Amino acid sequence: MYFNGGGQKLGQDSWPRQSHLQVLSPGAQQPVGPPPTSPGYGIYTQPHHHHLGQLHHLGGQQQQQNSINNHNHYPSPPIQHHVMGQGSPASVPLAQHWQQQLLKCEIVRSSRSPHHRARASAMASRTVAKSAIPITNPNPKPLPEELSDSSPLGNGNASHPSSTVAPIAEPPKPRVSTWTALDMGGVNIKNLPSTSGLFSFTFLQNLYLNHNALTSIPPEIAQLRNLELLDLSGNSLTTLPPELGLLVTLKEFFLFDNQIMVIPPEFGTLHQLQTLGVEGNPLDSSLKNLITKDGTPALIAYLRDSCPVPTPPQNRPWIPLITPAEQEALSPDTETISVVCYNILCQRAATVRLYGYTPSWALAWDYRRELILNEILAHGADFICLQEVDVTSYEDYFVKHLNAAGYESVYWPKSRAKTMSNEAERRFVDGLATFFRADKYQLIEKHLIEFSAVAMQREDFKKTEDLFNRVLGKDHIATCCAFENRDTGTRILVANVHILWDPKFSDVKMVHVALMAEEVEKMAERFVKLPPRLFPEPESAVNGNGNGNSSAADGMDGNGSSSSSPSSPNASQPSSPRKPRMKAPTYTSASQIPLIFCGDFNSIPGSGVYEFLSSGTLSKDHPDFLGHVYGKYTGGGGEKGLGLRTWLGLKSAYAVNPNLLPGAPGSAAPSHSASSSIPAPRTPSISAPPPSSPSSALKKSASAPTSPEILSTTNYTSSFSGVLDYIWYSGANLTASAVLGDVDPVYLSKVVGFPNVHFPSDHICIMTELCVKPPRGEQKETFPRPSPFS
């Protein structure tokens, strides 16, 4: 029997209060009040108590008829009335949370008649007139800190996406059904087959399977990922499937009156669970004492931190992106550039408060930093672009270890670090770090892009109120560095950015990205004016300053940036003999300089940010502007709206022709030779299966169904899964030859979200290898050149 989950519900005024449930604290004479409103109980008004009495009578008849439900209960010690009197010993009252659990247990026991809740809801909707005026709570409780729009993380940071707050506003989904609750209680169900159609009702929020004859629950119940209340009370269950730990939206989970002795440790991921009803079970005494004394959250935390380490995933495959014919046509002297992009999750944001499903020991920085360092070193990339790197982590850890591996770096914290007087707090401000192989590239120039400062300098923005109300309150930054290959003289620009996450500021995201593109264009125009490299002696080429510009490339500067060089004099020397030097390429226009755009853009495919970067244009009327006014970008304020435009001609490294992927018709399977061009420190995969998503029933992806990206996700949490991180490159002079593939989809289908034991951040590391196309006229081109950007 079905009933409308959004209809009228049983109210607190009708909670049955029997005399044996009136628990009195010492010296008190008042009964304990009703438990908090549960999403599964309906509303009755006071004049209709006779209906509830009839249902209780039906419940008693059903209990006599169904002998299957007459199994022994395992109650807690009896609750007694205590009135403090002279000479009587003091009695320790039960904890309030346990009193509430016992009250809920009694109400569930009184709901054993067939379809009890559905019939009660139907009677309530027939007999109670709906109020024309909605009644709201005059004293609403404030949102928890992690759900507040402006809550700090302790160091002044804006709120951070978490296990309950997604970084992207998901588009409204079409309503599959008008009902969200299903009552199958009290009908003597003996078996739930794994192929049951019940598990296709993924829209369900409340499911009642109480007072049946079930002896087991199939793992497929984990497909009901939207459940908030699940009642399995009054059955004959002895074990529970660990897959129930994937139902992370559960708030009420009733297991009253079964034969359960052990709670699976996988239940530690149920971080939103408010009540785990275990009364009436022969539960292990240590678990029972924990939940009785400290409540459900304490039990969940214990299970979370003591859960065995799961089996690690398979290695992520390397996926070649060029055809076998193009691979054969590659010259042995083809220059390649490898790039890693990784949001590592800063220390202040990696808390149990924000990621309640992650073991506390796996969130510890000392544990996570080792995994992060091992992964980025294993790839051996030429450039490593990191986001959410705080000052402490950069100076005390990454510089030390990456310098020893032959990397130099450029780093800036977010803008607020310059104005903070508390040094301890300043050191936990996160920022952007760009590491590069010092034996291969020389830093020529570095540039900080402070979006608020750049926006203030625009004449067309000064008449815009939205500039002050929305843009200037954000301290996000981007960086851009100009490099030159020490051997070939090839120039390259590498930009690194972390766009704000809040989905309510999609307009600010687009403004930031547009400002960044304009600043990179200006830097390219300056870079192209430098004369060709003359190749000095090798000893002088080791200097990381480039053209003697020490103020721009070394140490701290006025903007608070930092650059590092290897501490050992041999660390920056080439690891192998240099090849004979070729003539340095000559660049005649800024568009000929290779460009790489890396970062966490907090924007999914289909967003305005993605459309602008992939096409080079964006309409002034794009809905992501949210109707706000930004000078020439949108029009208004006396300005003519031109939209967003750039000549950079960017492509996403992970947006490729699907026909070229392994397993596609006409494509060749990858082999050792296909991936042998990948630098030695990396371990190319023997086989690269076609990209696939986790089980659709368990997937939480917010990416568009027709996403052009190969990866199914780069940000994986219990509240969101989708592609937010990208490596963009200039298609006129670079070509993506390989990318790092998806996380093992079987593994993804069994975990709630990241970070976890194997993945130290809520984002995954992405990587690509790019082949350089020389400027026009330098030599015969290996790849077809795309049409010039208009």
C-alpha cells in the first residue's frame, strides 16, 4: 500500500504516552516529552485520537494472529519511577537520547498491523482540513556552521563544500512519482529477492518493512540512495548487509526487536543518522553500552574510526588519445609536456565536521600528506599545479620534498594573508602552488592575478553595484608563470586557479575566469616580445631567475609570493646528458605561445564557465550571470554588453573524440609501445579499458548525461559527484596525447565519498601529456592545425 510522503502526518500531540513510559528524574514529577519529529510519522490533530485507538486495537489483533512476530525481545533494564525521599538512594536517570529511543520503540511496536502507517496517513488526510495559512516555527534553530553561507573554518575562510553541502547546484530533476513513502509493514513478507522491483524506486525517502518475517536483507537495498527513514523492526534479522552503509542520507534507522548481535563497521559512514533503533536485540554489550550512554552519533563515530581498511582500487589506466597512425608519425624529437593538476584539500577543511564519513585518522594531515606526495612524485610530471595548499604545508613539507626531487616552485596564498596580523592564522591560509622541473624549464616571469584588485581597475565595472556586493568580497586568486625550455627554447605559459565553490555565485565564477583569460592574454603579449633564446653556457642556464630577473623569480616579493629552488646544487642539474641544441623557435604573435590552464574551476560541463573556455565566447544574456550587471560583459550601467570573448583557443585535455578511445570501433588497443612515450617515473598501464561510470544505481553524478569529458568525476563526496577540475591547453600549438583515466568504477560503487583511506582529498589528481607543435614555418607539422580562432 502506498501513501503520499508529502501529505499530512501524525503530529506530536498524538504520540501514545502509556504510564510505564513516564520516566521521572529524581525529585521530578513530570513525564518525559515526545521525541523529535521523525520524517516517518504523520500528523494527527487532537480531536482524532479515536482513530489512533482503533489502529492500536488492530495492532493488538495482528499480534495475536501472526505468531511469527511473537519472538522474544531483549529489553533494556526496566524503567522505574523514582521519587526522592528521605533515606532513599539516588537513582541515575536514563540519558535523554535513550529515553527518546525507548519511546520510538514503543510506537513502532504499536504499528504492527498491516500497512499501519499508510492507513493512518490516509485517515488523517481525509479527516483533517488543510490550513490555508502555513504555520512556521517562530524560533527556528540556526543552521549548523558547515551549512551556513558565511561560516568560517576557523581561519577566516569562506565555507567549504562538504559531505552535506555540494559545490554545484544540481538542476531540478523531473519528479518521478507523487509519493515518496512506501509502507509494506505487517504483511508477513518472508523474502525480498535481489531482483525485486522495490529497489528500482530510487525516489523513496521512507520505507517501512517492519513486522514481517524477513530473515535477511539483500545488498541491493543500497540502491535506494535517497532514503531518510528505514524501518526493519519486528523481523527475524540476525545480520545486516554492509552495503546499508551507503545510504548516507538516512536519519532514522529502526531495527527494534530483531536478533541482531553485531552492527557492521561499514555503518560508520552514516554520518547523518540521528537514531539507530537497537532496543529489543541481543546486541553486543559494548556497542549497547556505547549507544545507551552516548547516543547514536557516538556509535557511528566508533564504527567509522574502527572500520577495517577496504581493498585498494586498481591502478588508474593511462589512456592514449592519438591514433596509431599519428603515433607512428611522431618524430623522435617531438617535445612533450606533462602536467598534473590536484586540489589537495587544505588542512583546515579536512575535518570530521565537514567529512563525517571519513575516519578521523584518515583526515589527519600527517597521514594525507604522505599519500599526496607519493602520488604526485610517482607521475614525474614536468609541471605540478596544486590548489588549497596552505602556507604551512607549502613551506614545511612540499618545498622540502619536491626540491629534493628536482622541482622549483612558485606560490601565493589568498589575498587575505597579506592583511592578517595573526601569524599563526596566516600560515593556515590556503593558496596556489606551481612546481616545475628545474632541469628542464627556466622560470622567466610570474604573475599574481587578484580578482578583486583587477576588477577594481576596470572602468566599466566602477558603475556596477554588483562589483561591490558580490565580487569584491572574495579573495580568490590565480597565478600565471612564463617558462622556457632549457634545451629547445620552447616557451610556455602555465596558469593555475581555484575558482570559488558557492553555486549561488555562478556570475562571480564567470567574471573571475574572464578576468583571468584577459590577464593571461596580456602576459602572452609581453612574453612574445622577448628575443629568441641565445643558449648561454649550461652553467648559467641553471639559474632559475631567467634573464636576470631575480625580483620576479626568487624569494618573497611585495605580493607575498614565494619561489623555491633545490637546496642541493646538483638537484637542478639534468638527470641525463642533454641532446644537441636545436635552433630556438621564433614567435611572432602571442597566440603562438603554448598555454596551459590548470585548476579547480568548480564548474561542471554545461556551465557558463565551461562554455566560455571551450568555445572562446559567451553571450551577455547567459543564465549563469543571474541577471547581475558587469560592465561590458553583460551590459548595463551605461555600457554596451559584448559578452565574454578570448582568442586563447583552449581545449580540455579530457574532452576528446570518443572514437579514439580504447575499445571504440576502429581504434587500436593500447600496447606497451603506445604508452612508452610517457616519462619513466610513471608506470603506464598494460591495458586501458574504456572509461566507464560506477553502477548507475549507486552513482551520484551531477555531470550532464552527454558530458564531453572522459572522466566521470573529479570531485567525489556523499553530496556530489562530478567533473570540476580541468587541464585546458591551447589547441593551436599543443595536442593531448594521453591522460590519466578514471578511478576503478567497481571501487567507486562501494565507497561513500572522498577523502578516504586511499584518496587523501575530495578531489582526484588529473594529468595529461601534451605534444608541442612548433610555430608555423619552423618545421613540417605532425598534427593537423585547427582553424584559426575568430
